[in-house]
Amino acid sequence: MHLTTNPCAPAQGGNQNMVAEESANGLKMYPNPNRGDQLLISLDGIEQGVSTVSIDIYDAFGKRAIARTIPVNDEGYINSMLDLNGSLAAGLYTVSITAGERQFNERLVIQP
């Protein structure tokens, strides 16, 4: 029997998700991981003429768990607190945001 091991990647501190990470597409979503109470969603650069944004949260099986519609600010952005009200069980979710013709998808982790 022959056992081979690979070196581990360097350990990272547990605070890497404490600051909102902005994706390349201008979407910020935090805190993530989340306790299932409130989620702040910020998105800028929304095309002119779009008055609402649809936010859908899907569980790991692809079932829609939450659906919300948020109004867009006159300057073309949203900055909204989404009340989750503890309705999501612990696990991995996909947050899908539709703003006009654009689609944004981010992972969301709900911790117990």
C-alpha cells in the first residue's frame, strides 16, 4: 500500500467575509455567510429605464425559496435590506437578480 499526500493550501483567517465583497458586475451582498435574518443587497450600473429588480433565492435543489421585487433608485442603483425572517434553513443558496436584460447570480450561505 502506498500513500501520497499533497501539501495543504495556506490557512486563511475567518474574517474574509466580514467586508462586503463586490463582484466584477457591481453587485454587493452581505453578510455572507448569513444567519438567515437580513441580507443587504447593493447593485449599481442598472440600465436606464429599468424601474424594478427581481430577486429570487433558490435552494440547492433549484426550488425557489424567496421571490421579491425591489424598486430601482432614480440614479440606477439599488441598496436594499432584504428581510429573510429566518425562512431559509441552513445551507447553500443561489441569489438570482434580474435587472432588465441583465442577470446576476451569487452564492449565499445560511449558517445555523
